[in-house]
Amino acid sequence: MEKLTDKQQYFRNIIDLVLDGEGDKNEVDFCMNQVAHCPYCRTTYEQEKAVRECIKRYENYVTAPQDLLLSIQSITQQAVYS
């Protein structure tokens, strides 16, 4: 694999923020510019976006086990009351 350029590396560092809607305007603009002009970034963007769409499609069908939910709730409450 080729070594990533600085722009590609920065893109990799912020793409999750951008796709999750947590990137600021500069990060979003940077990513969209890279997607438009860099084949590596475009491919990465399309793959990451596809993964998120797949997860969204199936998350309605998967529920966490009740004992896991209770365990998390118990741990959270212990941390609050400690």
C-alpha cells in the first residue's frame, strides 16, 4: 500500500466525525473537497458511508440482551453514586 499523503491522513482522522454529523464546517468542507478530488478519499468515504447505512438498516432488528442493559445501568448508577 502506498503511503498516505498528509491530506489523506487528515481525511482518515476526521471522516468519522463528518459522517456522524459531528464535524465542524471546516472539517466537512475539507472532506467533501477531498472526496471530489482524491480517488482514495472518495473510496474511503463511500465505504464508510455504506457501513453506516448497513448498521442503520439492521439496528432496528437487533436489541441488546436484557442482562446487558441491566449491567450497564447498574455500573452507571454506581459511578453516579460513588
